[in-house]
Amino acid sequence: MAMQLAQAADRWNVPLIVESLPYGYPVTSDDSNNPAIIAASARAAVELGADVIKRVLPVHQRTD
């Protein structure tokens, strides 16, 4: 389905905007801030044909 949407957006000359989330809601995983997982989800969006990717940036929480 994602590929069909990307092809339709291309035909209509409309950018495909994808929010790639490597987790579900509510966010309970420690991996939600893992840069490698964030990069992998962004890569998947590109491979599906995204022109623009909405992503969260990793947040490093202080523990002091």
C-alpha cells in the first residue's frame, strides 16, 4: 500500500510526507531514543518513497 501511495503522489506531483515511528503509542520503550533505531525507521521511509520525513530527534536524559 505504501508503494502505491508513493506512486500516486509522484503521478500527481505531490510530496509524500511520512512520519516514521519505530514504536507504538504510548511510548514505553527505551529504544525510542536509540539513534540506530531512529535511523533505521527513517531509512525505511525513504525506501518506501518518502519525499519528506517527520522524525523525533534522540533525547539524552541526564541522570544526575
